[in-house]
Amino acid sequence: MLVFLLASLGPTAAAAELEISQPWVRAAPPTARVMAGYMNISNNGTSAVQVVAVSSTGFAATELHRTVVEDGVARMEPVGQLEIAAGTSVSLEPGGLHLMLIEPKQIPQEGDSVTLVLHRADGMCMTLQAPVQRDSSTGDAHQHHQHHH
């Protein structure tokens, strides 16, 4: 696990410390038009952090979604932003909150990595690499993270 310290701009703003663990993108067939991404986001800081968007240059669009089951039928609905309160975590996982990676420019294969950028409401961004794999079983062993403002 790697920890990212993202300092908010301004003298009165408290620093927010985000920790990203187990990022991954589900492997898809070569004709896939949509892929899904997952991770855990923990806020170990003293103030809430809002993730307002996620982007990836390898896809036409990237959206935050939630799986909702009504009358036994699962459907996805967009989520405008994720708020991670101080001292809490949010899991993006199959069957719950997740990333939809839409219209890949080239389908990443198992073993490749997808670059994801988390955009915060305060203008800060976090860049990370999410390995492409069949399921979450390989976890943190293949993580590579970077951080940019």
C-alpha cells in the first residue's frame, strides 16, 4: 500500500491524506466497448475529500457508477462524486460502486495497466496505475502509483 499526501491549498485548509489500495481493471474480450475498474480509497486525513471525476486517456469517457438492484434486476446509475469523510474508506467493487471505462482506444489485455486520474473538488489530482486482471485476487502485488497536482 502506498500513501499519498495531498495538501489542500490555503493556510486554513487541513491536509487530506488519501490512500489507494488494490486498484484493478477487469479484463475484457477484445470486442468490449466498456470495462470496469475498482479500488479502495481511504481518507486518513482530518477533512473530507470529494472525488468529482475520474479520467483515463485510454478511454473516450470514464464515469463513476453504482449498481442498484430493483425487483431482482441490476442496473447502473451514475454517481456525481464520491465524498470520503475523514477517517473513512470507500470501496469501488463488483456489484457496488465502480468505474465504467467507456470506448477503449485499444483494449488493454490481462497484465497491462490502465492509467487513471482521480480529480478532486479542490483541483488536486492523483494519478495511479491499475493492473488489468480477471479478478481481484492478485491485489496489491502489481500496483504502481504516482501522484500529480
